[in-house]
Amino acid sequence: MNKVGIYFAYWTKDWKADYLYFLNKVKVLGFDVLEVATGHLLDMTKTELDILKKASEVEGIELTYCTGFPEDKDMASEDPAIRRCGIEYAKKTLEVIYCLGGKIFGGINYSAWPGILNKGISDKRPYLERSINSMKEVIKTAEGYGITYCVEVVNRFEQFLINTAAEGVAYVKEVGSPNIKLLLDTFHMNIEEDFIGEAIATAGDMLGHLHIGECNRKPPGRGHMPWDEIMQAIKNIGYRGSIVMEPFIRMGGEVGRDIKVWRNLSDDETEEKLDADAKAALEFIRSKL
């Protein structure tokens, strides 16, 4: 059965957080995986990273990693200096993940988040070519560390390069490495794909990681997402990777601003209620697997 996880920022309003606290929390709730943002990991000392790694081992919780590259580290940029910064940033991130014993790195880690085409430009192929060329260098580092580099397929309002599973497959094929795969997300697929099950089938064995949530980013089981279709599709392709919930329901702070949460999506923001809802979502998803 697939491991099931949750993204730490479900509980937080800021991107920097105490991951040790959340490791214990998700263990108590019954999850297998905690997904964390990589940005602040790069500021941690070797001792701090060792403590985090040891804690994940003690709790028996796998850590997976996700991020969106900032504009000054855009691997698809027209500016070669910015592309070089992005390449080196990706390599440094992979080094830190390796030090933590990580195996999965996903997100908008191939360009910038958020990202839009510059004014007057309607052809994204040059951006794709630059991103792919940058990735061909970065993926060698991922291969050396044994890390699967998962490029996330996201909706048109957050990025323009890879919006559908078909576009993601084409990108992965161009890079041409066993260590590059796709990260699909039910929230984004609900916006961009005709049928979510078909999109998952399109990804096939190129699916390396999966994010789930309702169409409004509430925890699974509280909306109209076609969960039977989704779960049957991942069974059909033989997907054995982790399934990570990525709910965003709290207004305010860095997270609410960046994710565009303009109203509180929970009728009760107490930690006890958030925990209860997360546990209910976990039980719902496990019942579908």
C-alpha cells in the first residue's frame, strides 16, 4: 500500500517552521510521510540537519521535499547568470536532501514560482529549451545522490511551462534521465486536465510523486473530487510512491499570501480541529487505497 503523508504548511502561516515538532505530530496522527519545504533547510547547520535526520528515523516518518524556485534562481530565465544561480541552487538543495537521507524532491524546481511569460511573448518553447538544458546539468547531481527529481505540473495561474501531464511527459523525455519524473497534484489537474484519471494514465511510470487535495485545497474527502477515479488510476499504472496531502486552508502570513488563501477555509482554526480533520482525511484516503 502507498505511504500517505501531509505537507507541514497545513498547520502554519509561515514557510519557516520547526520540522521536529511536525514529525512527532504526523506520527501521532498516523501518517507515514511529512513533506517539508527546502528553502530554510539550506540555512541549517550540519548539526541541525543531523538532528532532523535522526528524529525522522526515530519517529519512523519519511521526509519528502518540495519547493518553488524564486525568480532570481529561474533555470528557464533569458539571463544566463540567473540560470546559473538556479542550477547551483538546485545542486545545493539536492546536497542537503542527500544529507538528510531524502529520496524525493518535487515542486516548481525547473523554473520560477510564480512564473508568467514576459510581456509580448507568446512562444514558451525557448523557455522550455533553457529549462531542459539547465536540468540536464542538474539531473547529474540527482543521479549521483540517488534522488528522484520530480517536476511539478501546475496550473496556468502559477506557472506557464508545464500545465498538463502530457507537457510534463514531454519535458521528462527531453531530459532523458531515470532520475527525473513528474509530480502530479489533484488541485492543479482539476483546473487543467479534461479527466484526472486520464492525466494519471498519461504520466504512467513517469509519475514519481503525487499531491492530493480538494479543488479548493481543503483536505481530501470534503469536496467533489473524483477520488474513486483517482485511486483507480494510480492502481492501474502500478504507482507505489507516496501520496501526500497538500491542504492550504488558513488565511494570513507568508503561506496564505503566496498560496492566495483570501478567506479561512475552516470553521475552526484550533490545532485540535486541524489535527482531527487531517486524521479524518487520512482515514478517508486509506479507505480508497
